[in-house]
Amino acid sequence: MQKRTLGNSGLEVSAIGLGCMGLSFGYGPATERQQAITLIRTAYERGVTFFDSAEAYGPYTNEELLGEALAPIRDKVVIATKFGFDFNGEGGQSGMNSRPQHIRAVAEAALKRLKTDVIDLFYQHRVDPAVPIEDVAGTVKDLITEGKVKHFGLSEAGTQTIRRAHAVQPVTALQSEYSLWWREPEGDILPVLEELGIGFVPFSPLGKGFLTGAINAQTTFDAKDFRNSVPRFSTDARAANQALVDLLGTIAANKKVTPAQIALAWLLAQKPWIVPIPGTTKLNRLEENIGAAAVTLSDGDLTAIEQAVSKIDIQGARYSAEHQARINR
Ligand SMILES: NC(=O)c1ccc[n+]([C@@H]2O[C@H](COP(=O)([O-])OP(=O)(O)OC[C@H]3O[C@@H](n4cnc5c(N)ncnc54)[C@H](OP(=O)(O)O)[C@@H]3O)[C@@H](O)[C@H]2O)c1
């Protein structure tokens, strides 16, 4: 697979990474461990060198999974993980915590779980209103100086936060939601990233599965699936948003590719420093998603997609009100 460089940082990764969250967390029961390890190692064999995790995925178990799966190829891959929450006894998030001491403790614990001596990319998972971003950036800067972290990232941060953080410790990548049905970053985020030379890692690039066409109004989710609480995944919203999936299906059929591949190729076509991280628990879908790196959309294709998508009014908020409240901007 082709490589891309995240911003000015020189961090080179495969054009498409692997989002590993769903293997442990968020979309129902965790994948059986050996199957998950096989999936992660197959991704590497097919050219993926960028693996995304977080302390919160599990919590802890996803980092442990990556630690085991990637140990034999540790020096050939880029591992990204995230800090920024406290957890209660049941493993639920009990609030944000980006206090410097906590960031240091999470880094030490993540290094052990990931079975490594350096975290390639360490993101703040959510901006913590209780801690000045300069203190967060300064703490990661110290971890970089100590050789425990290589690159600093932010997730779902706004432009002022990005600028303030970047002034203390250059930010290598912003990871925020971006896809054909969530285009907010095109407003003021992408221009600031371009100005500052920061790479962009779109999460949920397949619209949490919806853009692939594998989900419709009749789909039922596991009781533990996070999508049960997402307004955009209510039955009514799914029925209304089917128009987007149908459109992607038509475009994909014309190009003899799949809707998932159109969704990922569209992201890749936006900027050369964008690296989507689709997540899957299935080998056939992994192959399909990786195949998107070879799909080129012409200017004509992009214009046709733009014109068609602009006529569709997407229904439903991307997060519940409670979840949205954690995004402090
Ligand atoms: N920074 C943050 O706050 C944040 C938030 C959310 C996610 N993330 C990161 O971003 C990664 C990706 O996001 P995401 O997992 O939320 O959403 P996504 O990649 O948009 O979609 C994942 C969902 O799509 C399904 N899927 C994947 N490929 C498919 C295909 N080719 N055909 C049909 N269905 C397919 C998966 O189901 P199967 O497993 O059944 O294939 C899964 O349910 C996560 O793994 C995580 O690392 C970060």
C-alpha cells in the first residue's frame, strides 16, 4: 500500500490504517482474542502499518491486544494510543482527566500493555476543560524528551486548542470524525491543519458502518452496541439516511468498487495528509477496506459525488447529548 506522511512531522504511515476499537469495545462483544490477533497481523501483511488504539477501549484490553498482536513486528509499525479519561470499577468512563501526573501514569501503563518502550503517537482523547492545553502539551513534550513518546496528537479539538497546543509541542495529527456524512472538519479545522502542517486522521470514516450499505432500518444491534444510543442510528434516521447509501451504491457500481471503498477513497482524495482508520472485525472487510487505497476518484467523480451528496439532508445527531457534552468546543 502507498504511504502517507502525517503533516510536517515526518511520521510515515500506510495510506489507510486500522482502527482497532471495535475488536474490544463499542460495537458489541469483543472479538475472540486469537481471531483479533489474526486480523491485526493480516492487516500488516496486506500493507497496513498504522494501528489505532486507546486506553479507553476496553478499557485497557485493546492496548493489551495490540501489544500481543504487534510484538513480532513492533519495529515495522506505528502504534497510536490515547489518554484522557478516568474509569470506574465497572470499566465505564467516569470523567475526563488530562492532569499532567495522570498523563504520565497512563503513558507508563500503556507502554507495558503495548509491550513497547515507546508510543509512536500519543493523543489526548478529549480536550479536558479542567486542564490548560499548554500543560497537556508540555507534559507530552517532556515524555517525548524522555523518549517514551514520539509524536503528539489531539482528538476532537477545536482550532484555538490546536493552535495553543501546537505552540508548546508541535502536533503531528488531529484525529476527529470525518466522513461523507460528517463533514464538520471542512469548516475551520482542515484549513488550520494545513496552515500548521498537522496531519488528519478521520475516525469513523465509514460512518460507523452505515456508509458501507451493510446497515439499514431493519438492522438490530447487540445490546452493548454504542450505536443504540446514537440519534443518527435511530430507526427513523436510518430510513431517512438510506438515500445516501443508495447514492454511494450507484457510484460504486459504476466504478466496479464497493460503497465502503468509495467512502474511503473520497477521504483520501480530500488531502494528501489525510489517513483514515476504518475499523472491522472481519477479514473480508479488512481486504475490502484496504482495497480502497487503490481506488482513484477523478475530479469528475468527486464533483459528481459532491453534487449528489449535497442534495441529501442527513438526519440525526452523530452523538447522544450526554456524549456530545464531552466534546468541549
Ligand atoms: N478519537 C475518537 O474519539 C474515536 C472515536 C471513534 C472511533 N475511533 C477510532 O476510529 C476507528 C474507526 O472508527 P469506527 O470503528 O467508529 O467506525 P468505522 O470505521 O466508520 O466503521 C466501523 C463499523 O463498520 C463495519 N465495517 C467496517 N468495514 C466494513 C465493510 N467493508 N463493509 C461493511 N461493514 C464494515 C464494522 O463492522 P464489522 O466489525 O462487523 O466489520 C464496524 O461496525 C476505531 O476503531 C477507533 O480506533 C476514534
